[in-house]
Amino acid sequence: MLKRRMADQRQHEDFLNDRQRAEVSVVKRDKDTSNGLQGGIFGLYAAGDMVNADGAAVVAKDTLIEKAVTGAEGTAKFTADLPVGFAYYVKEIQAPDKYIRNTEDVYSFDFCYTNDEEAKVIFSHTFFNERVDAAVTLYKKDAETDTNQPQGDASLENAVYGLYARNDIVHPDGKTGVLYKSGEQVGTLTTDKEGKARIENLYLGEYFVKEITPPAGYLADENEYDLVCSYEGDLVAIVERDCTSPEQVKKQPFQIIKAANNGETDAELLKGAGFTAYLLSSLPVKEDGSYDFSSAEPAVIGENGATEIFTDEKGYAVSIPLPFGTYLVRETTTPHNYKPVDDFIVRITEHKPTEPQVWRVLLDDEFTAKLKIVKQDDETKKAVLAAGTEFKIYDLDNF
């Protein structure tokens, strides 16, 4: 009787089976170096409604099930016990520091029963991130006008600037190390016709800009312009920074002394001679090759916007400092009984705003003319052929 009871007990022994588990992991890497990235945050989501045996939804579609953060090697594992028979997906919630969030790559998988020999089903995916770039735009302006319009024949084009690391520039993957040491030149910017220059694809960090070569007609800007290109979040792909570099155009006055070319040792100094200057590059040219002054715009060479300067009682005149360039100067107001001098060229190439160029002594020839007298009959208007007729000529200025 005892043996029968023991046999019955053996026949009802229970066996327990553990269900399959899902092991979900991600790997985060730099797109360029393939090094693992720390600090990436990922979310594991339900791809559809998860229902129980009665058909009631237990977990709604797109519900966040768990978050995981990548470690030093760029890996992260989810620990949630996922039910079999449902679909899931993994996406990046936050990128590692100094990287752009990868919004395009979403890893989807179905956790279905496979066979009775596998205790775990492995799901793994590698995500790549692009680093955030920095870009620097430089604007060059005339220091006096505060515009990008150059003065005279000067130009804001072809100014060369260096971009330098203010502090060490380090690769954001945390493994590659220092890319540029403090003080090292990282790149070069060269201005266009509008005085603008740009450099892109920079690493985040602290920089400064300094001019290497000024453009034609301007003095070099000795200042250094600091630019801190710091991270602005994983949805800002390019960190934009800009700076403005004002530059002083080269300037210098010219001076003249006006005298009479009358052949005397102590030449008479002429007052009231007026001079007008034209930027040679702006003068219209006629078909015969001569300049068309009728449609030309004179340069400002005197105080208060005056375009004509006049000699004083000592025959002296001086212009205001003129911008870099080549000017054609002509005598536009000539003292009575004198001839104007030929047009002459003034070239401004140095920056000496308080030191006029060596004076030019300009000599006006006295006006001379030949006089022909024909004696006519008052009635017939015919010439009277009578020899010995005398005439007197008087100087009206001294009559």
C-alpha cells in the first residue's frame, strides 16, 4: 500500500521552464573616428499597442519603456524584461556632448519566440553621430565710414586673416586628443570684394582672429578678436560666430605754392588760384581718349565738403588728407591775366594725415596776345590804305 502511494507521487512531479529573454543594447560611435562615445541617451519604445490575453492594451504605442546611457566605450544595455511577441524600437533621445542628435536612424525589431534552445535573443545596433561644427564669418569695414565701401582707390578685398587656437582644441570623442595647441594657426580667411570672409568645418573651442596682411590702401588691424565657439545643444548643427574688423585707410594731404612765371627773380605769389581734384580711376574717357570732366565727380579736397581749394595771399593752398589713390588735379580758377598750369598727378600712398606731401611750386605764365588793327572807312567799311597812322595801347588795370 505504501509503495503504491509513492509511485503516485512520482507521477505528479512538476517541471518549470523559463521563457526567452530579449537582450537589447546599442553602441554609439563618432562618424569620423569610429571611437565610442560616452553620454549618449537612448530610449526603448513600444512599436505598437501591447495587449494582454483579453485584448486590452497594457502598454500604448510609442510609450517609453526604458532609458539607457552609453558608457566610456560607447555601449549601453537595456534591462527591461520585454514580453515576447511584440515589436519595439530604439532611438536617440540626447546626443553626447558636442555632437548632433541622430534623428534619422531608428532601430526597430520584433521580439518573437525562436526555439527552445536559446535563452536569450540578442538585439544590438550601432548608432553614429556627427560632431557639431563651428563657422566664423569676418566683416571688414572702413573705420571712418563704418561701411564696407572703400575710400579712394583702396580696397577691402584680399585682406588675409589668421584663425588661431586661443586654448587647446580637443576632439570631442574624448579619445583622439588635442587637434590644435594653444596659439597654433588653424586656418586662413581672405576677404572678398565686399570685405567678407568665412571659414567652416571648425571644431568647437576657443579661437581668435588676427590680420596677417592688410588690403591695398589700408593699415593693418592690430587687434585680436576672440571667438568662443561653445556647444549650443544637440539640435544645433553649426555654431555661428562673427566679428568685425575696422580698418584705417591711408591718407595724406598735398600742398601747392602758386607764383607768376614772369621771369623775375622775386616771383609774384598769386592769390585766388583754385584747384580741383578727380580720382583718376573714376574719370570718364571720351572716344578721342581725353577725359570728360563735364560728367566727372570731383573729389572732396577742402574743409566742409569743398571740392575746390584756393591759394591765399602767400600763394599757398593745402588739401585735407586724401584717401589712398591717384588723383588728377587741375587749375579750375585762374588769376586774372594768367594762364592755368597743366593738369598734374597726385599719388597718395602713405598714411601721414598731419604731414602734407612736399609742396609743389606751380608757375602761371602771364597772358600774352598779338594785336592786329585794321583801319576802316566808317561808311564803306573798307580798309583805309593810309600809311603812318599811329595807335596807343593802354593798360586798363593801371590806367
